Amino acid sequence: MIIHDQETSLLKGWHLDKRVSVSHMFATLGVAFGLASWQWAEHERVTVLQKDVESHALVDLAKDESFLLALDNIRDKDRDTLRRMNQQYTEILQRLSNIDRNVTTHLENSRTN
């Protein structure tokens, strides 16, 4: 049962007291300020992380481009090396063919004599 005292304007029983103390207001404001400052700090943290991710993406892209450029240089050198090896192989085959012809000619000449 709720009893209301008109003279002191106090509610008694299971009803809430309508008065608010200064300490509760300060506590509520403190919690609100704390939540706002926490949210601001998280926002700043996310912003910094986002900038870091973007800068790392640019660095990674630059590294990828330099890697691809180095890879192209290596491929060019490999092609040049293979071309020179093929040229040397062709020259060796020509020399062997000349040697074979000379040996054959020499053997034919030695048999006829």
C-alpha cells in the first residue's frame, strides 16, 4: 500500500522517490561523459587503423610493382641466356659437322692412297 504525505510531499511504500540527489546527477553525467570519451577514443583508434591499412596497401602495391619489375628483368636475362646458349649449341653442332666432314674426307683420302 502506498501512503502519500501531503505535508512533506514524500512518497512512502514501494513507490519511487521523486527527488534526485546531486550525487546521482554527477554520477550519471560522469557515466555519460565516460561513454562519450570512450566512443571518441574508439573512433580515433579506428581512424588511425584505417589510415595504417590504407598506407600499408599503398606500400604493398609499390612492393608488388617493384617485384613484378624485378621479375620482368629476371625473365629478360633468362631469355638472353637461353638465346646465347642456343646460339652456342648451334655453333657446336656446326663445328661437329665440320669435324665429321673433315674426318670423313681424311679417311677417304687415306684409303685412296
